[in-house]
Amino acid sequence: MCLDPILAAAVGAQVVGTFMQNKAAKKVTSERNAVLDAENARQEQFRQQGAQTFADSLGYYQKDPKQTTQTAGEDRAAFIRENAAAPAIATPTRGSAPAIVAEERNRTSDNASRDAGSFADALGLLGGHDAAMFDRRVGLGRNALDLGQNANLAAGSAGVVPLELEAANRAGDRLNGFADLFNGAGQLGMAYSLFGTGPKPTWGSLFGPPASASFRGAPLTAHP
Amino acid sequence: MCLPTLKDNSTELARQREAQRQQAIQQGMSSIDTAFQPFNDDYYSGIQQNALDFYLPQLQDQYRDAHKQSVLSLARSGNLSGSSGADTLARLKKEQEMARARIADRALQYSTTARGDVENARAQLVSQLNASADPSAAASAAVARAGVLSAPPTFDPLGDAFGKFTANLANAAGAERAGYRGLETGLFKLPTGGSARVVN
């Protein structure tokens, strides 16, 4: 049995067309994967930065709150106590006053300074919680800004992905175009070969000397 | 025949624009950080010191006056060298040191408020930068905002720190004059023989 060359060409064209379609689909998949991989890498970087910032924020609450408040209060108390100490003003005494007068005055003055020092310490420690919270708020506020900015950059980067995916979807267009041509030619050839009328061409008629008759249909004769 | 091919590079342009936007935001952040660099620990220590320099001399003047009044009052009553006088002067000293402690606390509050203001201003600028992604606008806004923040803060005036103390001293003398115990000096008591009585 001899295979019809048109049919063979049509089948070949369809095989090539299918192969090209397949290749185009693979190219699209590969391009889409490349887009998604690149974006995943970028998003992972943003995610890591965000996680680091969040860990830093969490760190403010992982310290012992009692110790943090105490330290902040002691810093305040030291500042207040240092500035609470007042320069002494001399108090006149009579020349005949016994030494015990001066001693009594010094004793009560020292007691007064001691009480005022305790007051300064208490005042400083009282503000310890607020001072520690303020430091936390400043740190957390800055971290929140960093996280917001990170999210902004991540969203901006992700916003380009739909466009890139659309472009990736078009990556196989050229191959698909050729595939369509081959498939179309194959379909035409197949239709011609299977449903055409007249004698089918042979390999010899394709590559041999020119036929005296028309390729298909009735022989060429002069009309009367 | 070759047909001219139109290459669609809109995706590359979009990615490029996004990269430029991110770079602009980072540049803007550096501008903001540079503008806010002077607001460091030294700056806030300076605010504390300004508050102390403003209030403490006023308090010292008031203390000097109150001390003088107390010494005169105690001297008049003969109690200056006694334990009552020592107690009175010690109480005055305690009042003074407590007032100084409150001033130091207020100085800390001023610096905390200033730091909060600076942080708020910085946060607003960063938000604006994120929204606009315009580093030049962020930089000029940061410089302007930093200039406003550097303006000296206004401090509330110091009230009369020892008014209560000296008023008590005067009241005690008045009470004694009126026949009550008062300072128990006996100096301000009126003669008991007559019917006349001074009403203050």
C-alpha cells in the first residue's frame, strides 16, 4: 500500500504544529514560573525584613518589665536627686551660741536633705513606668513605620506581577502562531486527501515528469 | 518581506518604575534621617538643662527671700538659735529641695514631650514619603519640620514656691499676737491687763 503524500504531509504538519503548541505551552509555563520565582524571592526578602522588625518590637516585651521600669526609674531618680541638692545659705548665729546649736542645726538640715532625697527618689521611681513605656512607644512607633514601609514596597513589587504574568502568557505567541499555521495546513491537506475527488497523486507524480493531465479531475481537453 | 515587529516592553517599564519608586523611598528615608540627626540625646539633655537653668535660679531667689524672712522672724522671736528655729529652717530647706526635685522632674517631662513631638513629626514625614515616593519633597519637608522643632520651647513660669511657708510663719506670729499659742515665743502676746485687743 502506498501512502498518499498529501496525507503524509498533512499528518507531518499536524505533528509539527502540535509539537510547537506544546513547546509554546512549556515556554509560557517556564516564563510564568520565572516571574513567580523572582517575585517570591523579593517577597521573601521583604518578609524576612518584616520578621526581623517584628522580632525587635517583640523584644521590648521580652525583657522583665519590673526590671525595665526599675532601671528607667533609677535613671530618673539619679537625675532628680542630683538636681534636688541645693547650695547651702549661711544662717547667722549669735557669737555666744553654744556649739550644740550648730550641731542641732546641722542635724536637722541633714535630716531635711535626707527626706528631700527620698522624695526625689520616690518621684523618679514613680515616673519609671511611664519613662519605660515611652521608650517602648518610640521604638514600637519606629518599627511600625518600618513595617508599613516594608509592606508598601512589598505591595508595589507584587503589583507589577499581573503585568509580568500577562507578558509571560504571551511568550508562546510566536510559536503558537507557527503551530496554528502548521495545524491549519495539516487540516487542509487532510481534508483534501480524504475528501477530495479524482485520482490521488503518487510520489512519482509529485517528483516525476510533469503530468499531461491536470492534477485532479478530468483531463485537460480542448472544449469543442 | 520583513514586517516591522512592535516589541511590547510595558512590563519592563512597570518593573523599572517600581524599582525607581523603591529607590526614591529609600533616598527619602535617608533625607529624613539626615534632617533629624540633630535630635539626639545631647539635644534632649539640652532641653532638660534649659528648663533647669530657667527654673532653678528663680527658685533660689525665692528661697533666699524666704530664708531671710524666716531668719528675721525667728530672730525677732528669739528662736533662731533654738531647736524650734533649727526645725523651721530645716523645713524650709526640705521645701526647697523638694521644689528642686519637682523642677528636675518637670525638666525631664519637657524633654520627653519634645522627643514625642519629634517622633510624631518624623512619623508624619515618613507617611508622606511612602504615599508620594518623592524624595526631594520629603527632604525639604524634613528640613522645614526639623527647623520648627528646633525652636525653643516655652516654659511655664514658676509660681510662689515658699508662699505657703512664709504665710504660715506670719500667721503663727499673728496667732501668738492674738493670744493663741502661735510660735510660743511670748514676744507677740499683748498685755493681759487691758481690755484692748488687736484684731488682725
